[in-house]
Amino acid sequence: MVFEMNFLRRLFGGDASNREHDGAIHLYVECGRCRAVVHVRVDPRNDLIPEYGDGDDLAGYRLIKEIMDSRCFRLMRAEIEYDARRREINRVIEGGAFITRDEYEQRRLLPLSPRD
């Protein structure tokens, strides 16, 4: 029974302390309209798009992720560039802002103020 609970917790992300060690990329964003915060888990083995330079040389990777919050349902578009060793080199987001994990954890349980 304990094994089943641990498996389900890992599968559905119930153990926040293991987030940074699961091999995934974790994005934390705030909607630019309603200020809702969102956590997105990205699998770097499947979600990164390889980009090639001259010839067949791998130049790096790109992540393009559309993110929707659960309050106003506005789409945010994140684009992150990585080098060939999968180290982040640039990030931009439209319709929102990147926030830290700590900011996300502090704000995710707080009630949002009414919409304007």
C-alpha cells in the first residue's frame, strides 16, 4: 500500500520536495491579466526541439510552451532557448511573467482578489 501511494504521489506531482530532482524543467508563471500563478512541468527528453546550425551540428534546443491559467483562461506563450548541453541561455514570455518557485509556493494557496 505504501508503494502504491508513493508511486501515485510521484506520478501526479504530490511531493513538491522532489520537483528539483526529477529531471524535469519546472516553469512558474503569473498571468499578466488575472495574476493567477501556474506551475508547468516540462520533460526535456520529449518537449525540447533540437535546432541545428550549419550542416548537421546541433546548435541547441528550443522550448515553446503555451500555458493557460485556470482563472481567466488567457494563453501565455513561453519560449526558452538552450545550448547544446541543455543549459538555459534565454527566456521570454508573452501574456505573463516568470516567477520563482518560492513565489509560486507562497501565492498558490492565497485567494485571488476579485477581477477588475
